[in-house]
Amino acid sequence: ESKALPLLELTTKERQWIKEHPQIIVGGEKDWPPFDFVDGNGEYMGITNDYLQEIARLSGLKFKIEPYDWNILIKKIKEKKIDLMPAINYRKERESFLNFTSKYYHLESYIFVKENDDSIEKETDLNGKTVAIPRGYSYIKYLHEHYPQATVLEVDDMQACISAVLTGKADAMIDSFTVVTFY
């Protein structure tokens, strides 16, 4: 059986590392489209997957994707049950259990409110409001530290955040414009 050579020029040490690590377990998020998600057919999709496929093609690395909800991904990476989190924001407190690469994509976070709700126009307006955030997201700690009068409503996933705002269970949610507009 012939093996395709990597398309990248790898050092001897890099080739040896790949040989010693024949499969990289990747923690994929189930519901963070268009970056990192599972489609209606159960297929792992998104921009992150596109990057992983290209890295595999160029390097010869083999990735096994294991999609989970965000709070489970954080638990599994801390327990070293997955090797790679390809779509995770840098946070200082995560340095204790993760090594970060340089960014491959930059996202801005926004506050989203129900249409015609002008009671939240800036971040400080979150005090006294209920903010929906998926379990395990770093925004939870951020809100507790910076806006202690805000109530955090922890929900299962991004769709639950959007639903909470639309139904009035929460006043706002926070995430990337790209992700929210995908929904």
C-alpha cells in the first residue's frame, strides 16, 4: 500500500510526531454555525471543518471529529479526552489546560436584543437585565465579573439563546454576528 507524502515540507521531528500520533481527536461543536456545527444529517460541517480537511490534505494528519455540546467539549478537553479544539476563543483562564495557536479568524461579539427593544444600547445596560448564554461559554464569567446585577440564564445551546430572547425569557444574548445571523 503506497502512502501519499504530505504536501508541506515538514521537518524530521514533525514527520516523526505525525507518525507517533496517527489520529488526532477533535472536539467539534454541534451548534456554532457557520464555523463549527453538525448538520441535519449528522455530518460535521463548517469553516472549521474546511480548515481541518485542508490541514489533513497538506500535512498527512488524520482527524477524528467528535461533536459535543459546548459544556461537554470543555469538560473533555480538560480531561484530555480530546486533543484539539479548533474553534475556541482565547481566554487567560483557559491557558491552564490549553495551548493556543495564533488566530486563524477574528470574530467580534455583539449583544442581541428583540427587535424594537431599545433598553439595551451598550454593554453597561446589561445590569438589571437577563442575558441568555449557552452553558460553559466564557461570557458567563465575564458577565458575573463585570455586570454583577445582570442575571445569567444558562441554556443548552445557541438556538435556546435565540428562543429565550424572542420569547422574552431573556432580554439579550451575546455572540458573534456571523453565528446569530446564520440562524
